[in-house]
Amino acid sequence: MSGVEKPLVVGLFGAGGRMGDRLRAALPAHPGLALGPCIDRDTPAGVDFVGADVVVDFALPHATADLLSRLGPGRLPLVSGVTGRDAAQRALLDTYAERAPVLWSSNFSLGVALLRRLVRQAAGAVDWDLEVFELHHRRKADAPSGTALTLAEAAAAGRGLPWPDASRAPRGAGVRTTDEVGIAALRGGDVVGEHTVFLLGEGERVELTHRATDRTVFAHGALKAAAWLVGQPPGHHTLDAVLGSVG
């Protein structure tokens, strides 16, 4: 016996996309993980994640039902970074979480987790206007981004505002009130991701910004979450738990 632990096998769903490429490239930096089944939109029906210990999903929202059918009847842990799911697709994920551990996050960056924590604290410290701005590449389908919505929700929680009732996206007509969180989105070029939360007071403002310049940071975060999720009980889990006190 060598005493060397067997690496956890990671299956990829949406393996043919940009994040699939990043995840494969990032795996060597995680010696406790090994690449397993890779499934994308061209993979024949009936092919599943046999042999995988955990699955990482960066496909598109409309592939949710296909993903869950390939996970099988067991309790295979699922890490998902897909944003833009509708209510029915989220309900499918909720049903799966009744028997298996699921960790969904709109963003797997450590910096964004820290930003979310700072936003919540700042929003509770002053009564200034709260606005969220996000900028992404031209190919991103959903707007506003899932991360922008998560940051807006954090701002609302820090201020004690009901969510999503406090959301104002897109901007409506009329004078701005103090009990809302505005969200704005722009698309263009090859921007990986930029998010700024504005706290706007009289005569001064504070801007809290995170900029991602390489998708690899999301891949490393998702793989760290995958390793953590194996062995967790069924239900929804959060990136905050993976990152410990940061969140």
C-alpha cells in the first residue's frame, strides 16, 4: 500500500465551452482531482457520469434537464456556475438537491466573494443610494449577470430591504427613492467580467469594484468547491462555506 489517496474524479458538463477549456487547464494545479467524463451538447443521449465523484456544470440554462438526467438516480455532488435559469429550471435543481449536495454560485472568484461581504457591510453603514453596474463580453446571453444580482441582493440585505422587491432593473420612470437597488448592464468586446457597486451620497460616493481579467480564476474556484462538496449532505450549499470566513 502506497498510502497515497486516490484523486477525486471530476466530470464536466458543458465541457466543450470556454469554461470547460479553463477547467481542464486548471486541473493540474489541483493534485487531489482527476479529469473524468466530459459531456457537451454533442454527446449522445444515454452517456452519463459513471465513475465520477463530482460534476462541475458550466453549460447553458436550457441544458438543465439534460444535465440532471445524466447525473442518474444517485446522489452525485453537483457544482454549477450556470446563470439565467428560469423558475422551472431552478425547481429541477431544487428537486435534485433533496437527495444530493448541490453548490450553485453566480461567480466562483474569491475576489467576488470578498466584494459581496464588503457590499453588505457598506450598505448597512450608510443610507446612501445603491447602484450596481456590470460589464461583460458581447457573447454573454443573460443580463443583468447573476453576479450583479447577487451583489444587489447583498446590498439590499445590508440595508434591510426586501429582495427582490427592492430591485429596479431596468431603470423605471420617476424619481429615485431610497429603498431601491438599481442595476445596469453593458455588453461588448471580450470583457471577462467587471462589477461595481456604487454608494452615492450627497457630495461624495464610494465605489467597490471587482475586475476579472482571466476566466481561470473561476475555474480554480469551481474546482476547489468540487473537492469540498464531496462528502457533504444533500441540500444547497454555498461558496461562503468553501471559503470559510470570507463571504
